[in-house]
Amino acid sequence: MKKVAVLQSNYIPWKGYFDIISQVDEFIFYDDVQYTNGDWRNRNKIKTDNGLLWLSVPVGKSESRLICDVNITSHDWQKKHWQSIMQFYKKAPFFEEYKSFFEDFYLNKVHNNLSDMNIGLIKKICSEILNIKTNFKDSREFNLQGKKENRLLELLEKTEASLCLAGPAAKSYIDEQHFADKNIELKWMDYSGYPEYKQLFGKFEHAVSILDLIFNVGSDSPFYVYGWRAT
């Protein structure tokens, strides 16, 4: 059985995003679809001593473009984001251990394309920190012709998927019967049950960037993303 997940790339995603990646054989970045404002493509949250803080990459408001075509024209945000991360995580137990990893991303690289930036960092976190061995593909490799759900089904058929792991948000536009007709099992991701860890700044919050987990638990991060399921 070949398990596949298909998702748009996100900026410094939360642990649930990496959990999906860990549970499939092949993860496909689905960025040749329309960009939408107010989603996770260009922003995420970190914890601070004054509540949650959004870190947003400036990419403009236009929705008449594909995610893979979203360019980043200003670069002063990189230093600002890193300054905020340092300010609120410098006292985290494992900040110093992973500081150079993220400092290189923010201060030593110039990011011109949102999709390329997101995909590059996600892959690097998977391989170098979370020990996730999933194979990655890009939907642009498959020369898709369909629209909406048919396009997704076409992609899954071309990857020879027998199971598709999908996020619960997709329930609003996916017809399970269409997947059954193609002999593709559809499984919905369950984000419940994640164990809490020692977190800075008061009440525990699950829905924050993976940075929070990495800086607070270090090499134990894989357990809190996916390892706990085996206990």
C-alpha cells in the first residue's frame, strides 16, 4: 500500500503538518494552485510573554496567482522575524543548540519565492531535526490537466497512491465516493492527542510554529510530532 499526502506548503508550519508528512510514503507539495490570503502559506504564530504573535512574510494581497508564483520582493522581514524569534525563545532550553540552523535560514539566505522557501525549510527540518524519511515530490512534476477535485484525483492516480491522508479542512470539498471509485482509500488526519511539553509563557498552546517545539524539547521533537503514537 502506498500512502500519499498532498498539501500546500506553509511557512514554518506547526507540528501537525510534519506529523502528516511522517505518516505517508510520499508527500506532494501542491503549490501550483491559487494563492489565498489569510492562510498559512506566508505566516505562522509563535508564543510570547504577551500572547501569540503572527510572523508574516510580505507577499502582497493579490489572489490572481498560483502559490508557486508568489514572489517575495522585500527582504527586511527576514531580520525582523529572526529578532522576534530570538527575543522570545532565547531562554528556551535548546535555543542555543538550534540557533545556527535557523539563523542561517533567516540571515544568510535571500528568499525570493515563497513556495521555494517554504519547501526548502520544511525538507531541511524533516531530514536534519525530525528524522522523517518520507519521499517528497512537487505537483508541478506531473503535468496535471484536471480542475479542483478531479485534479487531485489525477495526481493521486499518477503517483499510484492506494491511500490518501488528508487534513480535516478538505472535508468541505472532497467527495469520498469519488476516491472510492478510483480505488483510493481516503483517511482523515486526526490532530487530537498530542502530548504537551514544557512551554514558555503560560498556558499551553498546540497551534504554534514547529520552532516552539524544537527550541523547547530539542532532540526529543520527533516524539512530540509522531513518536508518541507508538507508546
